[in-house]
Amino acid sequence: YTVGLAAVTWAIWLARNKATFEKQLIKSPFEIVYLACSFLLYSAGLQPVEEVARLRLGAEMIRASTTKLMAMCEGARRATGD
């Protein structure tokens, strides 16, 4: 769980720094989720061999779920005319 928590925390921290110092706000909270998945995939290679497959699978599951959720949100947004 520590690796996942670190990935999410790091993604939030980088988004905060980007907003604070570069004056670039995130366009969607999904950006943070995708960034966290990238960190999980990267850090999987730094973990013990028995943890690598599980971390990669978890990151891919989160990414796939987020992609589906984004599509649902986009469909709802278009349906309401926003």
C-alpha cells in the first residue's frame, strides 16, 4: 500500500506545484489519477520481483477504470449540454 499511497501523494504534489509555480491549473482530476498510474508503473520496476506483476496489474486496472469513468462523464456532460 505504501507504493500506491506514495504515487497518489506525489501526483497531487506535482499538480499543486504546477498550479502554484507555473500557474497551470489541472483541466480534470483525471490528470492526477493518470499521473499516479504512471508513477505506479515506474516504481513497479523498483520493487521486489514478487510485487511487480501485482503493481502493474493494479495500475492498469486503475487506468482502465478511469478511462471508462471519463467516457461516462463526457457522455453525461454532452447530454446536459454543458
